[in-house]
Amino acid sequence: MLERVKRGELRKRSKIEQLEKNYNVRRKGINTVIEELKQRILAKAAKIKRYEQRIIQYKQNIMFK
């Protein structure tokens, strides 16, 4: 949604105001907020990957026993 605001594709004023309120776009700047959100997504993806690898490791250890 922020990418669409940046490109000028999003026209609904209420949606834009909601995004500004949730992410402090005016204070931080839209590029900074977009980058922060991308980093959060990457961090969550890495956490899920570690979790899945741990489960596979536990299953393999049980099978080895």
C-alpha cells in the first residue's frame, strides 16, 4: 500500500491517513517506512525458516534413535 502511495496510485484519502497514522510516515518519510517494513518481513521469514529447520532436526534425531 505504501508503494502505491509513493507511486501516486492510491487515491483514497482515508486509507492514506490510516497508513500515515500507523507508520508515522510524515515524521519518518515514506522511503524509510517502506524499508523498515521490508526488513521486518525478512526478519519474520528468517524466524520461520529457523523454526522449520529446528523441527526437521528434531524429527531426524528421533528417527536416528
